[in-house]
Amino acid sequence: MRFRNGSWELYAETFGAGNSLTAWDAELCERLAAQGRHVIRLDSRDAGKSARADAPGAYTLDDLAADIVACLDTLELPAATLAGVSQGGMTAQIVAVEHPERVAGLVLISTTVLGEEELPGPVEGLFSGGPEPPDWSDRGAVVRYLVELERPYGGDTFDEELMTRIAENAVDHTDDIAAQLSQPFEAAPGRLVRDRLGEIRAPTVVVHGTADPMFPLAHGRVLAAAIPGARLLALDGFGHAALPRRFWPELLAAMPAPSPPAGG
């Protein structure tokens, strides 16, 4: 499905009953749909089949939040449970504060608060080194590069088989994987909603790994404490990569109950 938010053309996919949508593995989406959910996964700006910016830094997290609302409008959905990882979790917080009527629940994974807070920084050396960029025309080399790029973030439970599958799908889903690896992460923070998290009334689950090298567990604890009634699901050994399949049952069990159909 293609839809527009102003001048931006974006792409989403739905399963019956945020990064490139391939980061949400199809098997996980199918399991969510089996719970009676209508699942939507969205290509962010500069990712997958969504439009590209002319230059880095062309939009903010506020703009990405508006894209989510535009997607719900296009599908004529009054509200949805928003699940976001890292930057996607920050964007979901903005939607929940600025458009509370559109948020039926929140699942905030491997993310942090948007605002001033005394919290530990990334593990020393996390951003240094790394694999050499591949020949972007060599699919196999690009897939291996994507897997190795994620490995330092994976904690003690890195799911290499799943990450390889996600990498293969990401490469096949976009025509510019190199741009996808940089431009979406140039988005400016936008609204710092830390002081308004207490306004959120949607059922919220904060999912965080005990071995997250980007946002150590303290980030998840502070986020959960700031949102009334939020539950913290701390996953032993999980880092800051795709959620390993071993934790899928815990995630599925912790998801806020699906919203009833419109008019139901």
C-alpha cells in the first residue's frame, strides 16, 4: 500500500486478522495476526519502498510521527497499538503524546526517553571499527555486511539466522540499501516529550534487554517509570538488534490486548 503525507510518498504492508518494514520479520507479524490483530508494518522515510530525501537531515521525528498518523488515516483506522524499536520507539512516544486518541497501546522496544535525563551512554567503542563497506552490487556481500554491522549490538542472544533472513529481505526490498543505512538516522529529535510522558494513558509495555549496548537497561527503567501503569519486560542477555526468536513468546504474551473492530 502506498500513501501520502504531504509531499512524501510512503509504503506500508498489512497482515490480516517503523527502519525498513523488513526489520519486523514476516513470521513474527503472522504470529501477531494469529492473535486476532490487523498488523501494519511501515517503511520509514528513506527506507524500503518509501520516498527518499534530497539530503540527510531533511525531517524530524515529528515528521515520522505524522507519517504514522497519515497511515492510520489512509487505512481509516481510528487508533492502533504502536510498536517501535529504538528510533521507532521514540517516534511512538511523540504520537502517544501529541495524538493520544490514535494510540490504543504502546510497545516500546530498546528505546529511551526524548529529553534531558542522567542516563548511562553507549558502551565504549560501540561505534568504532566495524566491517568494511561491501560492493553494493554484490547481494551476498551486502547481506554479510548487514549481519556483521548488527553483531556488536546483539548482546548475548544475537540471532544470526534471523538477522540473515532480515538482511536478505532488506536488500531485496529496496533499491538503495546504502542510503537506507544512513539517512533515516539523520532525523533530528523534534519534540522532547520527556516531561509529558505522564500524560500517556494507553496500555504500555517497555521491552528492554539487560545487555543493550546502545541504551543500557537504565533507559528502559526510566521510560517505564515515566509512563503511568507501564510494564517493564527486561529480557536477559538481549541487546539492541532484531528481537531474537527465543523472546517472541514473551513479546506476544506481553502485547496489549488487540483493539475491538470498529463498531464492535
